[in-house]
Amino acid sequence: MGNIISFNHHVTADDDSLVMSNGLTDVLLDYLLLSGADLAQTDSEKRMMVFLGEEIQSWYGSGTVGFAITDMPWQPETFAADRDFLLRMTAHAREMTLQPEIHEMLGYKPSPEHISYALDGFSALITRMTAADIQPEELKKWLSYAEADDPIYCGYPRCPKHKVFLSCVGCKICIEDLGKYPVEQEDLDQLKKFWYGTDAAPQGANTNEPNQSPLC
Ligand SMILES: [Zn+2]
């Protein structure tokens, strides 16, 4: 079992789809999330990070978090900037794989060979994306799944410990730190108290976003 990040879900044996073990998938996503936490500035960049932060195998199940690059929340207005951001973010993630303090934070040191394969593959897929490949319904569909009190509508709150942008599930790295499979709803409920500093819904307290939903 493993996960595939493809360009557009049409996978053939010798195409450029990124085929990874479940473990390598987690390693790639951990580094992308930490890197994006350093670099994302605009709403569309933060949305990209929230999308990646939803891919949590200990919640959704091992081998279930593959996706297509065209599934990501692209929009024509910010396409060039968002693609540039994702390439810079991937390059910064590569630098972070060499940093001892990041190894300590994550509790593991990635295999240089494996993480390079994953970062190279992800970067190549992002490079291939063009404005003509945008599927406008994908962004609408993704936004329609979000509840009014989800992070994307509440100022993009971050994990206080790892600084990553929280997805509707929470912080992937905190969830992995529990060392549980599968994670239960009550585990997430406990973590929410830490992420949001309260039992209540998201506060968006760690951002400067002005457009807070009344439900947050
Ligand atoms: Zn965390």
C-alpha cells in the first residue's frame, strides 16, 4: 500500500506520478507543511497549505491520502504567484530536511535519498501545472466542504507548537505525535483545546486576517 500524487488522476505505469510508501508520504507532507508555515502569506497560499494539511493518514486511513495536483485549490487570479510559492516552498522544505532542529522537532531524520525523490517528484508536478489545467470546480468543491467555523474561514489559525496552518482536522504533526492509529475523535477533541486554547470553535487568534466569520 502507498499513496500516489498524480498530475490529474490519469496514472499510467511510466508517467510522472509520485508513487510513495505511506511512510514517505508522511515525511514529504511534514516538511512541506513546516516549510509553508514559514512562507505562506496570502490567502491563496495559505489555502494550499491547508489542503496539504488535510492529508492525515492516521485520521483518514493509511494509503488514502493521494491526490492530484489539479485537485489543489488553484484559481486563475493568483495562479502564477501560487505556483511560484509552491516551488519556493518545496525548495525551502528541501533545506529544512538538513536542519538538526527540525529533525529534533519531528523526532526523525529523513532518508536523504527518499525525501529527495519525493521533493523532486512533487516539484516536477507543480512545474507542469499551467493556468489552462485549472479545474474551476475543484476550488468550489473544496470550499463547499468547509464548515463556517473551519480554519479557512476563520483567519487561518496555526498550531501553537509547530506553526503549521491548521486544517479542518487540525495539525498533522501533533496528531502523528500521539503515536496512535487510528486516531479517535476524542483525541482530536483533546488536541483542539491545545490548538485553539479553549474548548470553543476556532478563534483565528494567531493571524492578522480581518475577515473573521461570526461563527468562529
Ligand atoms: Zn502541531
